[in-house]
Amino acid sequence: CGIEPISVTSIGFDISHNLFVGTADGVFEQEPGASTWLRVSDGLSHSTVYQLYFSASSERLYAATEEGLSYLPVNGSYWIPLTKQWTYDFVESPDGNNYTGTSGGILKALGGEDSWSYIQSVGIPITSIYSVAVDSSKDLFAGTSYNGVFISTDGGSFWSQTGVSSPFIFYSVITMAIDSEGRIFAGTDTSGAYSSDDLGVSWNRIPSISGKGVTCYLVNNPTM
């Protein structure tokens, strides 16, 4: 689509419907109707961008990168850093709290503020958190390195492992998404994609993309 041949790791849109892609070499932007891409990585250096997330409440475009979490203000051209930890994912909860998955656990910012601290979690291994997701009931999910997905129903204080009766508990979960019906989708590093419609009690392999690495999801949820 006109981007130089580098790995594309994430996709996102801002409030003006500009298309952004995160790559192994920063962020590129394409305006609606345009055919060319503009590199917009000032403030990000040449970082690998693992996830892009547009927050409608703050009108910020967040980028989770190997050099930390940053955001791009509306109509801005320079990314503002928030954290320094190697960051893989970002999600905001219906209660206004924000979460990021990092190489050392989960960071949380209360009430949409920019002050981040690690959750002192019980039940989840101290490991890389590759993906985080939250549903409409504020249940929080964490995709881990070689430990599958964990769930917390109290904002991240206590966690339990999902899918304990399947080999899923030994997979690295790189990305997750939840659709408007509450179905959870999980992508693994080498074992394809899975879905769950019972809060992770059971996981079903998606046959059409089994045995593949799934690095990002983009779910169209116009009501969420």
C-alpha cells in the first residue's frame, strides 16, 4: 500500500479518520483519500510500535513501543512520552482507568491521569504482559508470555488463569480484542488464534489461521 517494506505491527485511526500504522521503524500516517504515507515519528525515534490506540475520551492516539508509552495530541506532530518501560499494549476501562502491558508486568493510571504505577497483582506471574483487554463489565484480561490469558474482576488486584483444561495455558498471547457481544479473541505467537465466549473458561481454535503468528487485531465495535 505504498509503505516501504518493513514489518507492520499495528493499525489505528484518529478522530479525523486519519489512518496510522505502527511498524518496526516508527509510525506512518495516511489522510483520508490520500495515496501517500507520511512518517510521523518525532518523539518516538525509530522504535518498534506494538500497538496504536485512539482514545475518544481524551482524543489522544497512544503508541505502545519498545521505548515506552507515548501519545500524539489531536492535530499534533510530536509524540509525548508517558512511560519508559518496554510497552506492548494499551487499553482504557469503562471506569476511566488505563492499563498497559509491559516487559515487567501491568502498569495502571487511575482516572485517565498520566501517573503510572505497577499493579501489585496476586495470582499472575511476574512476566511480560504482551496484551491487555477489558470488557463492558470491567473484567480485565492479560495475555502473558508462555502462560496464556489471566482474568481479573477487581481492577487488577487478583488474577486467575483461564483455559486451565487446555494447552492454551502454555501459549504466549500477543494480542487480544473483545467484540460488542463480549467474545474474546486471542492471537498467539506461533499457534494461531483462539476465541472464547465464556470469559475464558474455554478457548476455541480459529481453524482458518491455526499455526500462524497473530500480532494484532482491529475490531469494529461502533457501539463501544
